[in-house]
Amino acid sequence: MFVIIGYVVVLGCCLGGFALAGGHLAVLWQPIEVLIILGAATGAFIIGNSPKVIKATLKALPTVLKASTHSKARYMELMAMIFDVLTKVRKEGLMSIEKDVEDPHNSPTFSKYPTVSHDHHLMEFITDYLRLMVSGNLNPLEIESLMDSEIETHHHEAEVPGHTIAKLADGLPAFGIVAAVMGVVHTMESVGRPPSELGMMIAAALVGTFLGILMAYGFVGPLASLLEQKAMEDTKQLECVKVTLLASLNGYAPALAVEFGRKVLYSTERPTFIELETHVKQSAKK
């Protein structure tokens, strides 16, 4: 929704300002210039990226129209779920969660938290490390190193669409210049026509530069920034899980372990100590 609102503001201010200055909006309608710019940019995008990067980018683009799922309520549910699991381990031993870990979709414990348990990648991260905890005695430092490596890999992959779109945005002004130069060449070969016609042709050529810059900084570039922000949010939830599980491995009680996880959250989504304590206790009673 905010993306669409932003686009409306960009277009409204640019086109409105042009019209208020006495410009004729019809002059800006140059489909051939758009074809040259977008066609060349698409070709460069295909040339410069591997099939898996193209696929990941196309898959990520629709997410920019969706609101962020990483809200305070989601994080509270995540920490309540981990608290529930760690409490069960503390009372009944590590082997008590073996069935939950092996089949999380049918686990009574995980099913109490549908928002989190439906996130496949997050659940895979949680269950993989719970499985390692169940498998035997572990060195927390080694587990931490392994977690860091996996989180780094995940973050690198999540950043790829944003970086790809950013590079595309960087190239659009140049393709706008290409379109403008081609328009000027066409104008020069038409010397001899009436000055009014030549003026229209020069105006059409200059629109290419305008469109390239507008698309880069008003439309495509902001998408790259938004995708990078979403990648950071996805990484933050993994860091929250990591810190909580490591605290448990180091011998802290579940209530303190989730407090460790709470501390790494962004301030905009971080619940207070009382909010989290009340929520996890209520969730554990269900």
C-alpha cells in the first residue's frame, strides 16, 4: 500500500509541477522512448544475472506490496513458542521434544503458534538446532559459530534481489541517455523539416533522459531499498532465535533465555519485559 502511495506522490509532484509550469503532459507520452529504456534495461538484467538470481528477484518483487509481517505480536508469539519448548525440555528432558522436532507440522506444541509455525524457513532453522540439542552434548561456542554461518548465508541470499534491483536502477539513467541520443540522431537526420516539427522531435528525445532518471530514482531505486530492509528483518528473527537457544544451552532458565532474545530486537518491535513475561505465561497455560 505504501509503495503505491509513494508512486502516486512521485507522479503527482513531477507531472503536476510540469503542468503548473505551463508544460503540456501529452508531450511526455513517448512510448518508443519507454520501449528503448525498459527493453534495454530488461536485456541487461538478463545478461548480468544467473537464472537463480533472476528467479529469486522475480519472486521477491511481489513482497514489496505487502506489509511487513515482523510485528511486535509476531515476535511475542515466536518467543512464547520457544519458551514453551524450552520449558518442556527443562521439565521433561531433551528427548521429550524429539517428536515435535521431527514432525513440527503435527506437533501439538508448535501448532499452538500458527503465525510462526507456518514460516517454513524459520521453523527449519529452529528445529534443526533443537535437533542438534537433542542429539547429545554440544559445545555452545561451536553451535554459535554454526548459527552465525547459517545466518550470514541466509542474509546474503536475502540481499541478492535488493542488490540486483539497485544495479538495475543505477543503469536506467544511462539507458535514458541512450534513448535521448537516439532521438537526437533521428532529429539531425531530419534537418530541413519545419522548425515546429524539429522542436517536437527534440522534446521527444529529451523525454528519454527524463524517463530514465525518473524510473531510476522514483520507482526502481526505492524498491531496492525496501527489499534490503525486508532482508534485514528476516535476518533479525533468526538472530532472536539464535540468542535465545544459546542462552538455554548456557544453562539459563526459559524465562531468562527469551529475555536474551527480546534484547536483540529492533526497538520498534521489541516488547517490554512485562509484556513478554505476561504473554509467554499466558501462552504456556493454553
